[in-house]
Amino acid sequence: MTMARLTKAQREWRPGMPRKRRSTKVMFASTVLLLEAFVMFFATLVVFGLRRGEFPPALILGVGIALSVVMVFACAVLNKPWGIGLGWVLQIVLILTGIFEPAMFLVGALFAVAWWYGIRTGIRLDREAAQRAREQAEWEATHPDQAAGPAQPQTP
């Protein structure tokens, strides 16, 4: 029986190391992209049902499912410098799917607003969390006797 491979973070972890905080911006963006992937999948089924006489069914299903998969993949690369840019491109693509199903113009626009709001709010919350962490570190540096936490009661 083989053991599971450890991730880089697991290999580098040492007792007492502070846990790296997850980005709120990335969590919000991932949520929007995952919801869009589901909507894209169901919109594909709608176009398949309504327009399969106008477009080849394999093309409808192939493109729609591929877009859903790309939206899920984009969640994995949001930490990369180009990840948010890919998300913006996907917002435009989702809006443009309205060419094939007009309701998607509205759905895509609403998701683009949710994307913008999630990114903007996530950046603000990440900045505030970083500021709180800096202030906590400064306080702990100036109060080393209190930074270790409450003292354990002595038992006789």
C-alpha cells in the first residue's frame, strides 16, 4: 500500500507556523465562476433543445460543455497573475452567448456585475485582513508576555 503524496505546503509545514490566510477575492471569484459553469451547462441544454435544427447538435454540446469546463478550470488558476484576466474574458464570453439564446445577455450581464463586485469586495477584505494581521504582529512584538495567550492555571 502506498502513501498519498504530500503537497508542498504539507512538506514545508513545521509546528507553530502560522496558517496562510486564503484570499477572499479568490473565494468570491471561484464561487461566481462555479455558478457560471452550472448556468453555462444548463444554457447549453436549452440551446440544444431549442436550436438543434439551426446548429449541429455536436457543436452545441461540445462548445457549451467546453465552456463549462474552462470556467471550472479558471477557478484553479485564480491565484496566477493571469487568472483574474481569464475570468474577465469568460464574463465577456458568457454575455456573448446571448447571440445564441437572447436571455443569456441578461444572465451574462448579471454575472459580470457579480464578478466585478466579488473581485472589488474581495480585494478590500483581503487588504483589511492584511492590515489586521500587521497590527496583531506589532502588538505581539510589543507585548511578548501577553502574546502567548492566557497563562495555564497552576494545579497544586
